[in-house]
Amino acid sequence: MIDAFAAEWYKLRTVRSTVAILGTVAGFMLLCLVWSWYVARYWDGLSAARRATAQAAAAEQPLAVSLPVCAVVLGALALTSEYSSGMNRTTLAALPRRPTLFAAKAGVAGALMLVAALASLAVGSGAGHVIVGDRAVPTFQGPAADVAAHLLWLGLTTAAITLVTFGLGAVLRSTAGTITAGMAILFVLPALAQLLPGPWDERVWSALPGNLSNQIAGTPGSSGGHGVLDPPVAVAVLVAYVVVALGAGAYSFARRDA
Amino acid sequence: MIEVRELTKRYGGTTAVDHLSFVVRPGTVTGFLGPNGAGKSTTMRVLLGLDKATSGAALVNGDRYTALRRPMREVGALLDAGAVQGGRRAFDHLGWLARSNGIGARRVTEVLEQVGLAGVARKRVGGFSLGMRQRLGIAAALLGDPGVLMFDEPVNGLDPDGVRWIRELMRALAADGRTVLISSHLMSEMELTADRLVIIGRGRLIADTSVRELADRFRRGVLVRSPRPAELTAALTAAGGAVEPMPDGAVTVTGLDVAAIGDMAAARGIPLYEVTSHSASLEEAYMELTADSTEFGAPLERQAS
């Protein structure tokens, strides 16, 4: 078990796509600082009357938008990139116990995205708050505990999306197919859900994986409109996605010929 | 030791391996021969636990491969030299493999030196030639210092120097007492490398034999031409040879070699115009054995419409 985790971690950190994804996360983290700086400048130019009603997205917004995409790409590549080269056979010959191997692969991919998300969110949001300082922008003045909970759940949903895509990849075995499916879940299904007759439009939209984080712990200081699920229900839905996707993936991975 | 027992593997309606049984023993190089599509790679994939057998068993040292805790220490295998991720450096490719089976990093350096890739250890595998990838795949197989080695078409893409290097490596590994199985569709290569041959066609066993036995089996006798065939036939039959007349007056003799036939004719004063040993080459023997089982045979003659 330890051998498998150590070997998969070795693999994940020596493949170029991982470096590219982490670089992308770092880039969006810097964008958080640019955004915060822009908000501060903008705020300074507003009249007192405008300030009373002005709204601005929170410091971590660039990461909140991009982390799910990075999670889909990394979660998909973690397994499917081996199928295109045939390396999955080399891997299975070295680690023939499939459930262990599956757990190791999912574990290192999920853990890496969790750490990358939490670290970038903490730095991006923290630095953003410092840049905006004591300006009374609502989304930059939330209580520290609420901000921390919000960032923690953004990180956890990022890891969950990584695992869901990973499970999907084990079933589909194709990088292009898995990334397309992941993007469809994040961006196409929410738009389609809004075409449903009420109240199903809102219910379905709220249950989609990309929309759960804000229903569990929303951005402090922002107005509502994040969905209709109670936090515990949203957590349960998120866990269900992970369990179902990993279960289907593990079954497919263990049963099919390599 | 490798044991394949009544192994059958079907993919949908296609039977790739059909009740195949053979044993590969330590201390010898065993050639695993068959035309394209005969089931060699499928058998190796089942041996490595990559594909599941439909029925029967494929065992390594008496166990199923998937039951081995650190399999690379018992079995080294090279199935497909292209099965690497190009972005990774050679050292790291072997590095994660070593880590997966609890093998130290020093061993990675050792095998890289052994296969002649020490100089490119820090280069990305994507830039490697097919020959370099074969060497990297062999390095991976040797990593755990295993007692059983399996190579699928190891000489593919190698230059003559590389082919000779592989041949000597395989012989040296067998001389250490290891079990070495090499698949190939080239008899000419196996003739120089292997001691034993397992020949399959359409998923079935055709021959499980030593190289020498196969050569003997396809010795077709000696063609003898003489102006006095009747007298010669009588003399050779008396000496224990089997004589078969040919349509052009010559005879084919089996059971006696060229020297014995020449001596006997000289002793009786029978003139000989031709004495030709007629043994088939192993290549011909192989072609004959597998003639019925090539999957994609081209018709030799095409009838005019």
C-alpha cells in the first residue's frame, strides 16, 4: 500500500502535465492579487453614495472559477494519460493489485489538488485582503472564520471534482472524452438546468457538483442566489458524487482487461 | 519457472488462446514463436495478470502473478517498449518502478549502466529512439533482479549491435539459472538465441521442443543419384536405410548419413553422380509447421476472371 502511494506520487510529480496544472493554479492565484488591487483602486474612485451599494467579487474569485477546471484536467489525466501510451500495463505489471493501485492513484491526485487549492486560496485571499485593507468592500470584510470556512470548502470541492473526474476517467479510459464530460458537467449542465420548468430548474442547478461549494459555505458578504440546498444536504450530495464516481471507476478498473 | 495450463482466452467471439499448455524451465532461453496473431502477446498479458484468463491457469513460480507482493523481484517483463510516458526522464521512469516494488535508487543507476543508458539518464524518454526505448524496457525488467524474465519481441527496432547485445544478455541470464521466455515471429533469431522452442499458431500449441530436436525432425534424408539405382537400393536397405524412389530416377535415403552412403557405394563399386543432404532449415521447418495457422495469409495465385 505504501509502495503504491509512493510510486504514484513519484509518477505524478515527474510528469509535465502536473507542473503545467500547478503553474496554472499559481497564475490564477496572482490574478487574485491583481483583482484585489483593481478593486481597491476602483473603490477609492467611488463617491460615498456609490460605495453604499457597490459590489465586487471576492479576492479568491479567479481561483474559485479556475480550480474546478484544473481539477477536471488533473483528475482526467491521472489515469487516462496512461491508457493512450499503454503505460497502464507497465504500471499494472509493477503493481498488480488493482484496488490498491486505484486507491493510490485517486489518493495522490485528490491530495495534490486539495493541497494546491488550499494553499493558493489561502495566499490569494490573504494577500487580497491585505491589498484592500480597511476599505469597506463587503466581500473583503467578512469575519475571518467565515472566510476560512468558505475557502476550506472551495478546496474540498476542488478535491471532490478531481476524484469524480478520476472515477469517470477509469470508466471512459479516454483523456479527451473524460475532460469533455467533466467540462460538460461544470459548464453545460448548469445552463441546461435553467431551461427546466420551475421549481426543477433551481433544484437541479443546485445539485450540480460545480455549484455545491457556495451552498455549503458561501462567500461572506456576498448576496444570495447560490442555490436552494441546506449546507448538510449539499455536503451529502457532494459526497454521493465522489462515492458513486469512484465506485464505478474502481469496478471498471478492477474488472476489465488492461 | 513458468507454467501455462489449459489456458483459454476469448475476446468476445474471437478465441486468441485455445487450451494452451506448456512449461518454461530455468536455465534455458525458451523461444515463444508463432505468426502474427498466434496468441503470444495475449499469453504474456495473461501471465502478467493484465488480462484475465477465460479458463485455465498461467502461473509464475507456482503462483498467479497478481498474488505476488513485489512482482518485479520475481518476474521482469518487457511487453511494449513504447509503453512509457514521454515527458518523464529515463531515471524517473525507472525510479517510480523501483519505488513501487521497494527497490533502492542505487539499483536504478546500476541497470541504466548495464543497458548502456547511463549517459541519457536525465533525458526525457519522449526523445528516445526505438532501440533506446527497448534498452529502457529491458532495464525495467532487470530492475528487481528477477529469476523469471519475459520479453515480447525484444529485438524489434534494434540495430545489429543491439541485436547481438540482446542475444548475449539473454544467454547470460539463462546461464545464471534464470527462466527466460522470449517471443518472436522470427525463427532465424530464435535459432541463434534459444535452447527450447514453444511454437503456437491460432492460439494452439504446435510444438514444444528443443532447437536440436526440431532440426532433426525436419531432416529429410539424403538425395542420391546413381546409374544403377536397383543395386544401390538393395545395398542401402540391407544396411538399415529407408529408400524411397523419386520420379526422376534418383532415390531419397533416410536413416543413413552422407558418409555411410558414400562408403557403401564405394565398397560395392556403384558409381554415384550426386549425394546431397536434404535437411530443411529451421526457418523452413517453422514455415511448414505454421503454414495452416497464419492469420493473414496472402493467396499465392490469383485466378484470371
